[in-house]
Amino acid sequence: MTTSDVLIIGGGVVGLAIAVELKLRGTSVTVLSRDFRAAASHAAAGMLAPQAEKIHSGAMRDLCLESRSLYPEWIDKLEQLSGVTTGYWACGILAPIYQKPSDTAEDDAVAYWLDQNAIHLYQPGLSRDVIGGWWYPEDGQVDNRALMRSLWTSAESLGINIQDNVTVQAIQQQQRRVIGVQTSAGVYRAEHYVLAAGAWSNELLPIAVRPKKGQMLSLRVPESHYELPLQRVLYGSDTYIVPRRDRRIIIGATSEDVGLTPYNTPLGIQTLLQNATRLLPQLQNYPIDEFWWGFRPATPDELPIFGSSLCHNLTLATGHYRNGILLAPVTAKLIADFIWQQKSHPLLEHFHFSRFYPDNKLTLVLPKSSPTQFLSPATKMQTLEKPIESLVEIDTPFIIAGRRFNSRLMTGTGKYRSIEQMQQSIVASGCEIVTVAVRRVQTNAPGHEGLAEALDWNKIWMLPNTAGCQTAEEAIRVARLGREMAKLLGQEDNNFVKLEVIPDAKYLLPDPIGTLEAAEKLVKEGFAVLPYINADPMLAKRLEDVGCATVMPLASPIGSGQGLKTTANIQIIIENANVPVVVDAGIGTPSEAAQAMELGADALLINTAIAQAHNPPAMARAMSMGAIAGRLAYLAGRIPIKDYASPSSPLSGTITS
């Protein structure tokens, strides 16, 4: 089902905050929530404590301070939208300590040291063990559960489509794009996707986020106490105590590497109570209100993951660890800017997921560049490795029917002037799949004598084709012969067939009805069918539905060299396909090969443009390079097309006088 412009996976504070921000900018949004009440946001304490938590200086501190500064306006907006108060309280945070530090100076200009007398006067009831502490007047808190209710109600009032109790089972990907999200309620689709699934993110993508369990509890101030004993958060060395205006007192929290193991434990609760009552002894007489637990989304460096992913239309917003509540407003703003304004804040680069993979390399397989090697069948391949800063550049495997290939260029064996020229060209192209016309090999047609023996089938995967077949029945019969031919050449498990049903001798256009009929029968017989078709999106989808391993739309009439004449339809096929799309027929130059790959095609099949070139081996290598360049360009992502000029050099920092 197509749902909206943006689909957000995760109904916690981060997912809902992003949803509201995008909706206010005019975007239609769907949110998928596994269990609204199980989100880590419900299990938090709601502290807004970038200073009390002594977050190290740098990008993370800047991010947290920026988010805290956004809170008053953000809360006001949510409360107006929802009519639900959030319990936002700029109460400040007091951080008592038991041992005197060597230096009471703070780097922070808005932190104040209170000695033993001052801190006990400021906060009566503290343990006698407390010898002083810091006061952070700009930190504060929000009632996280009230905030979640306000966010949920705001989202509903704005018309955001929230689907609760929907479990995301898989993110469907094709050609570096997300094409859908498989869930317990079916498939959801959108133009853009955001992963904000918190501690469950790693179940959907291989990113460095793991759950870290935290147990918490709350006490209730007895009714006999007219005033609240606390008017500010206490942040101790091993506990925090957060007063709520509804007379609850939140105590937290353990930090446990136990995966997604649920439930409170006696040891966890005992530890919380011991630490809290040591800091504020009077709590030992307060009634226990509630126990709970939650799972923080932790990363190895305890910093969040923001920004782009391996898929062009999937943005990451996860790994907030202890700071999901604090970072919600700034995350919403930065991610909304990133998605729709293509505006990447400088802070985002510090939180990209690729920071956890510094040693990854992009591997390209190319023929050696010496011109003499174009003419030698003994051409060797070399691997060029280029270290990269980001995993975004790493390509996904090219797989057909479970078999993995490195080269995305397929070639043919027909129309060459000699067997030797064909051998040289195939080596120069670096291809791993070569298509062979079964009928022509079987009959030793001119130019095909000795073809089966001319190539090393231990290194090249044969793709038998049904060229010359005019009906479905004829194509099925030839496909069976092709499978037997592959077995005779040592490829016992080769069940590939390039299906061609072409009754038209003049224009050589494939028969859609005959192709579909033959494909259905061949799939049932266990063939991996690669059908050659017109660039017909509806036919491509039907062939995929019957089980074809790829679809192979033509760029222009076969052998014509006209280039890409069916670009719009091929683009539609690519966007909707869940199997590899191989552009076949009509490509005449390497630039056209690159253009086809830039569309997002998975591979190309090029024969005539190579075989009929003045220097076929040189053209074979050029086509290989064109395919690689186009693929890299597609992965890199082109700049937006604008209606106006944009200077290449920045104007800021220039000398003006």
C-alpha cells in the first residue's frame, strides 16, 4: 500500500517529533509504531541535562545545548497543537558529590560550585555524606510520558497516519533504494523513509546500535507533606532523583548489557533504592509507586546516528542512548531540513553511521590499462582499491537467482569478425556472463563454429538464449536444449536462460504475450528466466510476479545503436522492480552505457556495439568503464537540477576591499 511522502519507522519521541516537524512543513507522513508504550521514551526520566551529565565538549555538547535551547518554543508549539501539558520544568539540576574534587572550577560559565554549607542550605534533607556539589540552573526536565501523550495527540490533530502495534519485519531494498517496508500488517510504501526505531534499529539494518537495559522506579510523596521535598533534579554519581509536580519522584537508572531481556530484577531495584536513599535519606519512608524497565539505543561511542544511509531514500535517526528526550527537537529540525530542503547542518557529519567503519574500501574490478592488453586474450584483471570515508559509497552485491557476480556488464558472442576477436573482447570487457544463441551453436551457424570450445567456461557463466524463436513453444524447447548444453560444458547447476520470443523479423521486437507464456512454464520447470522485453512497466511487473530472475527491457531496437530511447519507461521499471533490471539492446556508446547505469539499472547486456566496432576489444573495455562510471555516479547521487545559477566558489570569506 502506498501511504505518504515519508514513512517513519518508530513511534518513540524521535520518530513522532520528526513526523510533527515534517507535517508542519506540508509533508504527508505515516508512522509505524511497534508498541507505543514500549518505546524507550516512556521509560525515561525526562532530564534535560547536557551540563549536569558533563557531556564532553565538541559536536555532541553543541548538539545537546542547541536542543535544550529549542525546548521552550517546541513545548509551547506541542501544547498548543495538542492541548496536553508536557510537564516541562526549567527547574535546574543540582549535582551533589561525596568526595571533594581536586578542582572546583568548571569549564561551564553557567555552573556554580556550592560548598557543604551552601548545598545543604539550598537543598535540605541531603545526606550528611554530601560535601558539596554543582548547580546547573539552565538544565531542567520534562515529564516524558506527558510529552509522549502531547506528541501523539499533536500528530493525530495534524492528520499524521499513526499505525500502532505494527511490527516492521524487513526493509525491502532494490538498487540502493528502499522500495517498501514489510510489516505484520502488510507492505507500506513511501517516497522517503526514516529509521527511528531506537534499540530495535539493528534488527532491520546492520548498524552499530544495541539495546542497553535500564531499570527504574518511582515513589510518591505522602499526602502528609504539604510541599514537595524537591524543587529541582538531583543528579548524583550513581543515581538521579527527578521530582514531578504530580508528586511522583522518579529514580534511575541501571545500565545493563543484557540485550532485550525484559523485566525488573530484585538486584536492580535494590541498587536503585540504596543509591537514592543514601543521597536523600527521607525517601526510604515514601511509598513505592511503580517499577519499570526500558531499552536505550546505545552506540559504541554513545553518540547518535544521523543522516544518510546506504539507501538514497532512507535517513537514519537513531542511537540517541541516554539523550532521546533531550535531543528530540533538534533531531526533528535537522532531519526535516536534511530530507526536504537538502540542507545538511555541519553537525550532522559528526554523527554519520560510517564513523564505525573506518577501514572499509570500495573495490572496483577493471582491466589493466595498457593498450596492448586490448588485443591479448591473456589480459589479466587487477583490483583497484580506493579507501573511502563513508559506507555510503560501498555497492551492494549483484545477484541473479542466488548467484553473485562482480561485473555488471554482460556481453554476447555474435557478429564478431572472428573467434579470436570475440575472445579478446570478452577478456577486455571483464564480464562474467556471456550469452550464447543455442540454435546457432547447435547448427554451427556462420561465425559460431567452435564457439563452445573457444571460451573458458570455468571462468565465464553461460547465459543460453532462445534467439531465433518465434513462439513460446519453440522458446521453451530451445531453453531446455540450452540447459543441456551448459551441462555438457561443465556447468551442471546452470539453469539460466535469456528468454527471447521474437516473431517479427523486420523490427525484432519481442512478443509480450509469448514471452509471458513461456516464462511462466520455464519458471515452473526450475529455470532462472531472464526475459528480453519491450520497456513495458506492466509486463515487467507481470514477469516478476510469475518468478522471473530479472527483467531485460530494451533501450532501443536490437542492433540499432540508437541508444536510450525508452528512458522514461525504463525508469518506471527500475523504480518498481524487486528483481535486477538489465538494460538490453540498442546501446551504442560507452556514454550511453553510463547513462543507463545512472538511471539505476543493475546491469547491461551489450553485444553489437562491441562486436561491430572498428576495434572490438578497445570498445569492450570502454563499455566496461562506462558501466562502472555510471554505476558509481548512481551510487554517488547527482546534484539537484536548478532553474538558476549557483556559484561554485563561496562568497563568504572573500576579500572585498
